[in-house]
Amino acid sequence: MKNIAVFVSGGGTNLQALIDAEKRGEVTGGKITLVLAGKTGINAIERANKANIPCVVVNRKTCGSEEAFDNALFAVLEEHNIDLIVLAGYLSILSPQFTKKYDRKIINIHPSLIPSFCGEGYYGLKVHMAALEKGVKVTGATVHFVNEIPDGGEIILQKAVDIEKGDTPEVLQKKVMEQAEWIILPKAVNMFCNDEI
Ligand code: GRF
């Protein structure tokens, strides 16, 4: 059984999708044993508490240096014997030391079809605003391995979502979550836990 840590910074709807998929028996070979929050006061922590999953807050700012932040993360991950890290709406960019240590053991969900609308600065609503500004007719979500390049690691799964006339960034964000993110993230986690990727 692989131990899964989910890193979160916000609402935690992707965390919820993972918890629900696990409950339905759609994630075999793995279990969410830790939620790591980037800050206090976020909804994702409530979701972890409700599901009885241990939750630890590691705040980058209060750590002082990047090295201290890395060491704090390493200590928690080692203590919980983590095999897979899932970035689910986690907003801090991890250091190259971190991504090297956990090579092919970190996956991220990004709300566009990479290589479109990705990389530094493309997060949250900004991704959907950029897609609408460009006038693309199809967008979607991507699950990928995390390396030292933001949104640059190997692609694991993608799912497309049609853009309709009148879609606002908020509407598109919701559509991409419901029609793509919440489906492909649990699927990719299940693939990892069953050594299929
Ligand atoms: C999602 O759109 C995800 O793709 C992106 O950040 C958002 C997080 O939402 N990386 P949530 O916290 O899972 O609700």
C-alpha cells in the first residue's frame, strides 16, 4: 500500500475528489495518509479533518529560507513514509533539490492542456482568462510529473473541455474542474499506485 501526501493551498476540491474516489474504491494500492497545507485557514484543512486525514501546515514564509522550508517538508514526508506527493492546488513552487529527491514521485494537476497556458504565473483564474483571451475553442486539464521546470514534467493524463460562447473565467474554471480535473487526478493517482506509470 502506497502512502499518499496531498499538498494544498486553497479550496481543496481536488483533494475532495481524491478522498471520494478512494472511498468509492477507485484508488487501489494507495491511501491518502497526509494532507500538507501551505497555510492555515484554508478550506482544504476542513476537508482533511472531516475525512480524518492527518494534516500538517508548513508555511514557506515562516520557515525563513528555502533550505529550511525544504528540510521542514522532508522531515514531515519522512515521518509519514510518503511514497507519492500529489500537488492539488498547491501554490508554492518546489525547489530543484526537492523535485530531484522525489523524482517521478510528485504529480500535479494543471487546469489547461499543457503546453498551452502553463508555466510561471499561470495559476487559478489567470489560466482560464488567458485561454479565453486567446480564443481557443478547447481547453482542459493535465496531470503531469513535477520536475524543476514549472508545469514542465512528463504528461500523464489529459482531458479536453469545450469552450462555449459566453463562458467567463469563473464558469470555465468550474467546467474544467468538473469535466476534467476531478476525473483525471484520481485516475492518475490510481495508475501510480498500481505501478502503471
Ligand atoms: C485547480 O484548478 C487546480 O488545477 C489548480 O488549482 C486549482 C485548485 O483548486 N492547480 P482546489 O484547491 O483543488 O479546489
